[in-house]
Amino acid sequence: MLNGHSTNTSAGIKLSIVINEKLVIPFSELRFVTSRSGGPGGQNVNKLETRVELLFDVVHSTSITNEQRAALTANLRSKMDADGVLRIVAQESRSQWQNKQNAVEKFVQLFRIALKPRKKRVATKPSRNAKEKRLKSKRIRSETKKLRKSSYD
């Protein structure tokens, strides 16, 4: 169901999540916590725990490298608590199962974005023409201001 983002056993139980070719997270490292969800749903809201929180311990995970850990900590700091646990909440659906699927999809997307290498900025110099254009506009502005001054001789 995860659009090719998981590996299955013959029984159909998901064992791991494939983030990219270098990173596979086993489901055993994920923790799911359910609670009652707000919003529409009638009596369902008061009876069933459909809100799902996905918890992943970034600091103590054995499946990520130190470089990946540093990138995740830097890029996902706002979604992590003081202990280094990443918290993702899904409560869009009335179904707990669907919310778990949504949480895992959010998890995969966040990891891919956080681990995507950033392009380095290449320093450039302004062209000669750009410098001349800037200086010319400064001269024109200076002349305009000089003409505003009135002499009281």
C-alpha cells in the first residue's frame, strides 16, 4: 500500500520501509500511539482511537548513519522532542488503519526531503556591464539630488 516503499513477507506483513537506495528503516524501529481524534465523525469520535502518532527515535536508531542522523536532526528539529524522537501525527481519516498508512507516507516524504543533498552556492562576480550600469544610475541619482539644492548666495 505504500507505493513500493516497503518490503513484504509472503504473509503480507510489512518488514521495512525503503526511504532511498541507501536507507531502509525496519518497522521494528517505529512506534505507533493511538488516541481519540477530534473533528467530524459523529459517535465514532467519542468511541474509537483513530488518531495515530508515529514515533521514531532518531538519536538511538541503528539503521541510520551518523551523517544521516545529523542531517535529520538539523532538518527535522521542529518535529522532534528533546530526546530526539521524531513525532508524526495523522488524523485526517476516520480509519485508524488509513491514518497509520498516512503517517508512514508522511514519514517517508519527510525523510526523503531531509536527506536530499543541498546544492552548494557558487560564488559569482557582477559583470563589467552590471557594474557600469549601477555606477551610471548612481551618477544620475546624484545629479538629480544636486539640482534640488537651491543656492542662497
